[in-house]
Amino acid sequence: MADPKSYIIESLDTGLRLMSLFLTHDTLSVTDAARELEVARSTAHRVLSTLESRGFATRDASGRGYSAGPELVTLGRPAGYGPEIRARLQVVLDAAASATGETVGVAALIGDQVIITDGRESSHSVRTVLEAGRTHPAHATSAGKVLLAQLATEQVCALYPEERLPGLTGRTLLSRTALLAELESVRALGRADSLGESVRGMHTVAVPLAGHSWRDRLALMASMPADRGGEPELAGHAAALRTAAALMPSASA
């Protein structure tokens, strides 16, 4: 059987790889794209111009870079962004915020990143900030670990082909081996914690929320300053999140 790589169209492959960069970059300059793809600036410029002409990229407000275009946003929109699902999530978020008193959010998995799609911010004077629309490395977040735990080991390894993982703080998991071991614990507990692994001084806990396939799975999370996020508090918040998650109306409701 012929090697599938022998059929690769190089220019198409470059375009697809560039499109995937918009999942983790708000904007890309020609120089950024060339560096990330390890191609000449002229090649990156031609590919970006082609994507722009088809609606898969658009010039950002500064005119110095490109952002994901409407066609790419439509194709790549993760779970949690559609109007129907957002409407169903409101009762869950209200209940979770009321029960925990902390900032709560819903997250979806995009590759090895999680994106916060909606949430509620705590009324505490000292609180974590809701960052809806922002992406974060999945291996460093409680929501990311909950969602990764729902994948098969082979799928996780495909997302993380290298043993070494990027560190964000001194507490971030730094190896794929350590991540896989923690995911086993997450599966057993039905919850995931992040103790300053993504942001120093911030603790979070997450539980599964919805979804039957990798395309539509969601996680429900609560985040708080570390001094309000010890083990007893995290366990209590996890129970409250599960109760809130159970309130989600069915799609036909």
C-alpha cells in the first residue's frame, strides 16, 4: 500500500496547518505564520491571502494581522456557542453560581486547548475573572482535564505527541506520562482540579456537563482564589456543580 504522505498536496497542507493556528491564536501576522509553519514569508502571505479571499481569514482591526474569518468560525465553532445550547445552559450556570458563590464557567475542548464559552462571575470582592472566549492549555486546567479524561488514551497521545508538556506555573504537569496518570484519577473521581497549574494563586474544579461525542462535550467549572479553594471546598463545589449540571434541559425540552 502506498504511503499516504506521498499523496499530500504541499500547498493545501500548508493552508490547513495555517487554519488550525487560528484555534489558538487570536491574530496572526505574516511573520508569525511563517515562523509557526516554518515557511518563507512570501509563502505565508500567499496562503493567508488565499484564505482571506475564501472567507477563512480576515484582516484584523489594526490591518497588521489576520484573524479567523467567518467561514472558519462557522466550521470550527465548538460546543457551547450555538443559541440553542446557550439557552439551555443558563439554568445550569445560575444554579452553579448560586450554590458555589464562585466564578463559574462552561468550557469546550479544541485540540489541546479549552475555550470558555459562557459563565457567571462571583460577587466576592476578591474573585477570579471570567474569561469567556479565551483559550487555555487543556492539560493545565480542571475543565481541560475533565474533557481529556473522556477521550481514549490513544486520542490523548495524538493531541500530545511529545512527552514534554509546556509549563505555565511551577505546578503545571510537565509530562504526558504525568497527564495520563492524572486522567485516570479524574475518571475515577468524576472531577478534576487545577491547583495553581494555569494561574498562580487560582484553584479550579470541574465536572462533566454534557455531550456524547468529542465534538459536543462540555465541562462545568468553578474557579476561586487559592485561600478559598482547599480540598474540602473543592469537593463541596464539585458536588454543587454536579447538581447544577443535572438541571440542564434536554435538547427537545
